[in-house]
Amino acid sequence: MLCSALESRADLPRRGWALTSRQEVHPDEFEKVGELLCWLAARAHETHLRGDGAVGVGFLRFHEAEVPEVLTVEGGQVGWPG
């Protein structure tokens, strides 16, 4: 883990937690990351539910990419970019 922060939102109108992490993961390890993302999506607040039924769980940016792509979970499956 390069860095990670877990912040309580107990004093805000939408209570809960906010997790921010920066990690360098080899694509061979995406299965384990996918398990974590699915676990998190199952516990996400309804405001993270998109119109298509997917849950926005973060972003993925490959080393050579300039712009990160949205990561979503729908039906227990991660929508891995490209």
C-alpha cells in the first residue's frame, strides 16, 4: 500500500466512513482487489448507486494512462476498464 486513509463521517449529515487508498497492483492480482471492491459495494450508501444500477467504487489508472477510468460493481462483478 502506498498510502491509505480512513475518515469518519460521524459529524456530517451523511454519516459513515470515507476510504481513500493509493495502491500499485499488478493485473494478476485484480481478482483479490475485485473481492474487496465487491465487499465494499455491498455496504455502500445508496447515494453511490448509479442510474444503471451499478455502484461507483473508485477509479483505476494504468501507469501509461493520463486519465483514470471509473470502477463500478454491478451484480457482484467489477466492471474493469478496457
